[in-house]
Amino acid sequence: MKQRLSLVIGIFIIMALSNAIVPVLPEFADEMPALQGIIFSAYFFGAFVMVLPAGVLGDRFGRKPFIIAGLLFTVVSGAVILLVSNPYAIAVARIVEGVGAGLFVSCALSWVNLQPNHARLSGLYFAALNAGLIAGLMGTGLLNAHFGQNSGVMLFTGLAVIPLIFSFFLSDPKSERTDGMPEVHMIGWRNKWLYLSSFILIGISGVLISLYPEFTDESPFILGILFATMNAATICSSLIAPRLSLQPIQTIRLASALVAIAVIGSFVAPVYGGIGGVFFLFMVVGAAAGFVFVSQMNYLAVTEKMQGTAVGLLTAASYGGMAFLPFIAGILSEYFSYAAAFFVSGFFCLLVTLTIGRCRCVLPE
């Protein structure tokens, strides 16, 4: 129980710190959506390049050293963000922060998937992840209003020391060892459509989070509540999903269609539906993410032996979506229009609806 709590607390604080900068993005790059997209995406780019190597190395050498290193990187990068003000320096610190998250997340998830009750634990883990995102958003909105711009980052950087200490008492579950590279190729090819769906559907949530501060010009407090609503829906769905027999193909197909409608609707809703309509659409996106993630994790736990590699690829796809799709959306919104950014994002979701049927990801009865 203590070991599970150390990972749950760790992902909670890492995600809180990763999101602490989101509501104040306009303060770092006012009226520059592309630069805001870079700052937001830098974290996910760092995680994207690290999660797969971390998963493969965790299978070979154990997960504990990389979990410790990930938490250490998180603390150091948070301290750097507190000390600098240049937006490009902040982007570099966000890359380092993402590298730490990639080390931690990949090895922590493979640890979870090697447990006998992996389905319930993955739901709990993902719920803690999204609870951390909510804490980062809401904490930043509230703290910044009373104590200044970087107070949220300061709080969660300090709290990150707690799971760092706990991680030294973590033990590694045993798994089959391999040289890694052949497994990466085979696992990636077997599950390519599954990983593509994760790239797009998880990345789309990042698009909404990165675009909405400038698109709506709402206060950081309102934006924090809006994004927290999306994460709260993910918490609920990720806790419900392990109790259901979810086949990945059907789950992803339905989720991607709903997210496509929600993304396009979120462009229209501020004008015609008001903020209440936006809250509902964000809840749809968040709930879909929880069901998709748990079904993907459960499938990989049942079908793949090398959990570090399989989960590393899944996490790389997720972070890749969060790194590249908000960046693309920022470019589209600055040089074309916000309509282009939202409608292209909706098209990507429909692409998942059409292609996921090619996946062989079917759970045994």
C-alpha cells in the first residue's frame, strides 16, 4: 500500500506542477498564441522524447532509479522556472520538467501494469493524475490572485520533494528482461492504430487547454475551473471504466466521434451557447479520455509481456500528441484563424473514428 501511495502521490504532484503554468500563459506571452503554444508544448515534448527510452531501460535495469531521477528533474525544473522570466528560458525549463515526467510516468505505469489488480490500479493512477491537473489549475488560479504569478509553481515544487523521498523506499516488481529494441519494433507495429488514437485523442485536450486562455480572454480563475471540469470528468470515467468490460475498438471509436463534436462545438459555444455550453463540451472530452486510457492500459496489460516498452510507447504517443497538436493549433490560430485550429483538430478526431477499426486490439473474453 505504501508503495502504491508513493506513486499515486508522485503523479499527483508532477501533474499539478505541469499545469501550474497554464492559467497564466498570457502573462508570459501576451497576444502571442504561437509562443504560448511553445511554452505549453515544451513540457510534453520533453516527456515525449523520454518516455520510450525510460520504459525500455526500466524493463532492463529496473524502474526505481528512473522514478527517482524523474522526481529529481521535476524539483530542479520547478526551481528554474521560479528564477527566470524570459519566455524562451521558461520553455527550456518546461522541456526539462517534461523529461522528468517522462522518466517517472513510463516506469510508474509499467509498475502498475505488472500488479495483479492492474485494471483498478490504472484507474486509480489516472484519477490521481487528473486530480493533480485540477490542483495545478485551481491552485494556480487561487494562489496567483493573492500571492503573485509564480506562487503555484513554488507550492508544487516544494511538495514534489515528498514523493522524491518516498521513492527511495520503492521496490521493483520482477519482469522478463530483454535487449529492448526488437520488442519496440514489434510492439509498436502490433498496436500502431492504438497508439495513433492515443496521440490524437490525448493531444486534443492539450489543444483546448492551450487555445482557450487567448481565445476566450477569460480570467485565470474561470479558466482554471473550466479545465478542472474536464479533468474531473476524466477522474470519474477512469474510476468507472475498470468496472466495465470495455473493448478498445468500440470504446475508442465512440470516444473519438464524441470528442470531434465537442472540439468543433467548443469553437461555437462561447458565442451561441455561453460558458455553460463550453463546460459541458469540456466534460465530454474529459470523460472520453478516461474511458480510452483505461481500456488501452487494460489491453496492453493482458496482451504484452514487456510492460515498460508497451506502456512507454503508449505514453510516448500521448505526450507526442500533447507536444505537437497544441503547437500546430497555435500556428494555425496565429497565421490563419481560430476556426482553422478547431476544425482541423476535429478532423483529426474523426480520422481516429475511421482508422481504429484496423487495430487488432481485442481483449479475450
